[in-house]
Amino acid sequence: MALNVPQKTALPPRGETVGPRLLGDNRGQQQQTRPYGADDTFADRALGETRSLLGDNPRPARSYATADDSYVGRGLGDSRVPKQQIRPYGAGRGLQQGRGYGTSDENVLRKQILDTHESDDRLFAVKPVLHIVEVIFHRASSDVPGSAGSLLEVEAVDEKALHAGLQDMIELPTRIISTINCEIFCKWLGGGDVHNTTMDILHLVKHYNWDAKAVLAVAALSVSYGEFRLVATLYGINPMAKAVALLKQLPEILELQGSLKAKLDGLFNLVRSSVDVTQIIYEFYELHRDDYFSPESPEAKAFSVLIPTAVYWVIRSTVICASQIMGLTGMGHEYISESWELSSLAHKLSTIHSHLLDQLKRCYNSIESKRDEASFAAVSIILEQAHLDNSKPLRTLFLAKDDLPLYDCHEKRKISIDELRRKVVVLFITSLDIPQEDYTVIHQMYQEKRAYPLKSESQYEIVWIPIEDSWTIEKYQMFESLKQQMDWHTVHHPTVVPSVVAKYIRHPEKWRFNKKPIFVVLDTQGKVVHKNSFHMMCVWGSVAYPFSEHKERILWEEETWRMDFLVDSIDTRLTSWIQAGKYVCLFGGEDIEWMRRFTRAIKEAARDSGISLELLYVGKTKPKEKTMNEINAIIEAEKMGSTIDYSYIWYFWLRLESMWYSKGQILAGRKESMKSDPIMQGIIALLSFGSGTTGWAVVSRGSLDMTKGNGIVMHTAVSEHANWKPRENDIGFVPALDEYLTVLHSRIPHPCTSLILPATGAMPETVSCAECGRIMERFTMFRCCSD
């Protein structure tokens, strides 16, 4: 990732340099530069009381053999000084000096940490400094004795940024970094404990934000660590580096690199853990730049509570690590803490990192949720309003950045959204498992559209949109295979449908897609005019153009319950019979014996009345192809009537179910209309007949009169033709038959009647029996048909 750093002239709010305001100086004025520690006790100790040697110090000079100066004495070869007098933090006495903090003291520690923080007015470019630290640790661990590899993975582009004039682009907080290093060295040399040193550093950085505090601490460590690495690397090739290495006892360390591996690995792990926690704290503060981030959100507040203690342990760890490096190069390898001591602290930081990471993920999820809500609201506004044309809604549905998001399956080429401009667009939304009925209906309509391209009813396009919960290589391959079989348009790839659009399509208050295919219609202005036009398209075909809910209401208002509407054009013979005004009888079921008795009886009644009667077998709902073919063969062999192919039987009942859904939507909420509407009552009756296996029949004269009945009453009525023939002479064959069926209904108990419908679409709370008018019981049925 490229190193993005702000310019001096346009530094972001968190990018100001520390400048001259150092160590809590709030005056913002330039002070006279002086050596760090001048006039303080550390300078006196470190310089060995040089003024007293000249006779101008009222205090007596200490000998080099004192506890404070034993490091100096040992550096000069004074063997009188015992090594144990100066030790790095943690050497031989654990890492919890000063005061141990258990669970009961966490609140006390947190209060102490918070008391050190005064303001956030000291700003510098945190991100570039953190990148520099990462580069140092990346390079500073590869060849160090005992190192197993790089501490941090840093991309090459990040390191290149260091050579691109970084020092001219930002002002680095070098003074405060140097001050932190001096503070650590001073307290280490004086034998101070790690807790107090950590608190002192927190006081030094009291005017910085919490992420900046942690970055400054690890930056100070990276300087010491980087210097140590440079000397170790250049020892064998640079005379000056070799001289420095001799003074730092590196040759001895390099000779013992095998035995030091465990300790150094512990040190490297602690460094890595410190940087990991620092990175995640910085990442949290970067979230503040996101428009959908709220510092008042529960997730952000929960993370913020963890930050002060996490920063404390980062700084404490850097103090420990720095002391280890000082001890290693100043007193010898035996003064490095045991590996278990360093690992214990690294484990604590890892635990802190895990908690922070978990909370950070919650923050990201919250932000994504708010971003999704905003995107969802924007999509809703666009898809639910009218526009000058349909370009904007279509560019919302399909990624606008893709110039050719669609594919013309007929011409085998990618196309742009502009080719659909000012056309009615039917969105065919399915999973990859497309039911045969939906595919058949749309295929027939599109064939008609291509055959008559200039007709007004042909001015629409169909676009297939596949929606899956997840996409795999196998599913992509299935998509490509299905795409090659289609004649209409489709997305050229599933990824052109944004996730927020897929969410909108599935939403129960929007388009309500749930595996079952839907046909969503956009008019020429891009407004949704029907959320599922499949049923009206199945009932009326291209006559339903432009496939809007308004058009659907008009069609039902103009429709009546008649034979030619019921059968449409499933068979050309039916059309000619109806046009000729012949009597037509549709019969069904799977009871062959009943069919034999009924067809003989009704033919005799027709002959007795002197009418021309045609019979046609139409099967039952959800027909089994093998069964239907066998029954067709028997009917034809015994000349009981005419038959139609299985596919037309299937389509007859599919269309009848679509009538139920379509008409049901129009009558939804009007119970009395549902009970009294003759079309709905006819649909319910036929679906009830078709749901069973017993026989049934519908008799009509052309497009005029029509009556119906189950197998028992219908067979009884035509068998007793003589009883109602006098009435037939007055009102006609079909009306007289209808009257007699009414009489029989009160005399003959009807068999158990069922109405089986797929569990999709709007389902009414109650349905009246087509035979007796009573409210039918409601059950849930699960069915598996292997054929």
C-alpha cells in the first residue's frame, strides 16, 4: 500500500507537527533550544558531576562505583562494580515492578491513566510516523541474531515512500520521540520501576490523542531498535560500525546467537504485539473520518473505554523492550529477561489486541449497517419514483461503472442500458433453479414478440437477473450455461447487480423475492408498475401489455366467466367448437370407470336433446405425465372423447392457478366480493375438482351458458336427463342442467373436497366450498413427487 502523507501546506487536523510545544508547553511559543535534561538531576548524574571536579559545585562528587554510576564504571573496565547493581526492567525480578494490577485494581489504574491526559491539541501526522515505524521493524528484525524473520510485513511501495522526500512533506515529532528515549534511559540508569516510568511518559505525552501517545512510544522504541539493527548489520563490513559494535559488546552477542534465540524471540514477539495494538488503536481513530461513524454509538463507546489501558500497556511494553536492548548492548546478554517473562507480557498484549479487534469489528459492522441503510434508502427512492426515462433506475439496478452490463442472448453480444431506454422492461428475477412453468410462459411470449416486432404489445424487453445467496465457480458456470439457452436479455455477469440491489429485491416490504421467480415491471419512466406480473402474463399473454397493475384491474373488470376465457387457446379444436356455438364438455380426474359411465350418459342425453356435443379431457392439477398419457390412450381407444397433449394439460391448470392469484390480488381484503364473484367461484370450483382424483365436468354452450359439478352429481344429473328435459325445452340444455344440479346438491352429500395451492402469493384467510358453500378447513400439506 502506498504511503499517503499530507503536505505541510495542507496538513489534516490530526496531522500537525509537535513543533516547539514540547513536554506540556501550552504557550505555543518558541523556547530557547537546550540539551534535554539540562539543569536536572539526570544531567548531573550522567555527566559524573563534572562541575564539582572543577571545584564549582557545592555538592561533593560521587565515586564511579556508586549504584547510579556502575554502568559508567563497568564501561571503563572497573571490575569492582557488581553487575547486579544495574539491571534492565524485568531482569530477574519479573515485569510487574512497582505495583501489580489485578482485576480489583483495574479501575484504579485506569483512573491514574486518565488523570495524565489533559488535551488533544498537540497534533502530528500519525499515519506516516506509524508507517516509518513499520518499515524500521520490518528491516530491523530480518538479520538480528536469533530472529526468525521479519516482525512486520511491509509492502515495497511503503518503503519507496521513504525515498520520495518524506522529510520535506511532513514535520516529524522528533523532539518528543527523543525525549521519551531520554526518559527511558534516565529511569533505567537510575533503577526506576517500569510502572512509574510508564506514567512519566504518559505525562510527557499528555497533550496528544491516545493513538498518538502509542505511536510516539513505539516510534521511540523503533529508534533504539533500529540503531541496534544497523550496527549488527554493518559490523562485518564497516570499520566504524565495528568499532561501535565492540563498545556495545556485539561480537560476544553474535557468538551466542544460538543460545539467545529464545530470549530474542520473546523480545521480538513483545515488539510485534506492541505494534499490533498500536495499529488497531490508530485504525479506530481513522474511523472518525467515515461519514457513517458515530462516536456516540455503543460500539464506539465500548472501544473508547478500552483505549487508555491499552495505551498504558503499549507504553509499558516499549519501556521493557528498550531496557532489554540497553541491557543487551550495555551490560551483557545475561541481563536480558527470561523468555517466559517477555512472553507473559506479550500474551497480555495479545489478549488486549483480541478484545480491541473484536470491538473494532463491531464498529465496522455498525458503519457498514448504516452505510447499507443509506444505500438502501437511496435505491428505494430511485426505484419508487418516476423519472424522465428509465435510464437512472436501470443504472441503479446494474452497476453504472460498467458501460455494457447487459447481454443480448439472441444476438450473443454485450449491450448497454441505453438500448432499453424508453421501453417497458420486465425483470425476470430467479435463482439458478428456474421452474419449467415460468420458463415456458416467458419463452412463448418472447417468441410471439419476435414474430411481431412492430406490434405495440411487443415494445418491451425482458432482462433475466439471477439472485443467489452466494456464488461459487460451479454456480458461475451454471449461469453461463443458462445464459446460452435464453432468447432474451440478461446481466452479462451476476456481479453487475450490487449487493444493496439484491437486498432490495429480497426485502419483504419491497419486491419480496424468495426463490420463487418474480416478474417486476418498469414502465418507460422507470417506475415499478407491477411487482410480479407473471400471473397476468400467464392468463392473458401479450394482451396484458404493458403489464401494469392498472392494466390487470381493467382486464378483470372486462372479463366474464365463460368457456373461451377458461380454455384460452390450448387447442384449436376448442376454439372452432366455441365459435360454432357447439356444446362443449370438459371433464377430468383419474377415475377411468367414472369416465366410461359419464361419457356414455352425457352422450345419450345430448342425442336425446338433439344437440351437438364435444368432449375434451383436461386431467387434473399437478398432473403426472405417465398417468395422463395412459388415460389419454384409453380415452382415444374407447372413443370417450378428445384429448390434448400432456404439456397443454399442464398449462391449462397452471393458467387456472394464475387466475386464482391474479384475481385474488384484485379482490384482496374484500371477503364478500370473494364469495359472490362468479369468476372467483368458478376458479375455486375447478381447482377443487382438479385437486382430487375423482371425476368432474364442466358443460357450456359456446361462450354463453356454463355449469359445473363433481363426478357423482354430474353423472346422476345426465343419467336422469328425463327428469329435467321438460325444463330444458323452456330454458335450454345448460340452464336446465344447472338447475337440476342445484337440486341434487341438496339431495346427495358431496364427497370430501380439497383445494390444493402452492404456498406462495396472497392466501385468503377463508375459502368457501364450491359444492356446499361452507367454510373449508385449512391444513398445511408437504408433498414430494419424484416424477
